[in-house]
Amino acid sequence: MDGTGRLNLQEFRHLWNKIKQWQGIFKHYSADQSGSISSYEMRNAINDAGYRLNNQLYDIITIRYANESMNIDFDSFISCLVRLEAMFRAFQAFDQDGNGTIRLSALE
């Protein structure tokens, strides 16, 4: 994504392929076909999507995306992963030496 808020064809294709991949992960964890996954399953699904997070971030994601029964529906799952993808891309843009840490000024 180029930050303009619009997708060109290549960006759309990339996003569509990601969504199809994430749909497969969601279906795997929603084996009961309920249309939702538990917050515990969400942790595993996020890992399967390639994102490694600490427990504090998993808790924040659960608070943000789970319903009162601590379940996450497909739309919330996709919304979460789209945001994670954007955050990881932004982090990688600032991590110029690839060491996994960034230093930001107050303006950044």
C-alpha cells in the first residue's frame, strides 16, 4: 500500500491474496463452523499468519476485537490482520538496519 488511501491493481491483488490466506487460517481455527474463533484460537491464528507478538499485545487485541463472549468473528479477524500488516510494514520501514529495533523522535 502506498499510503494514498487508494489501491492500484497490484496492491489490490496483494491484499486479496492475503485475505484469502487469512480466510484459510480462520476456517482452520473455526472448525465448528460457528463463524467465530475464541481469543485463544486467535493467538494461534495470528501466529499462523506470521505475526509474533508478546502476551500484552495479544491481550490488547482481544480487548479490541473480541465480543463479550471472548470470540472474534471473521470481519474482526480480517480487520485485525490488516492493521497488523500495516503496523509491521511501518515498523520495517523505520528499522533500516534490520535489527528489530527502531528509534523515533518526538515528531515521528
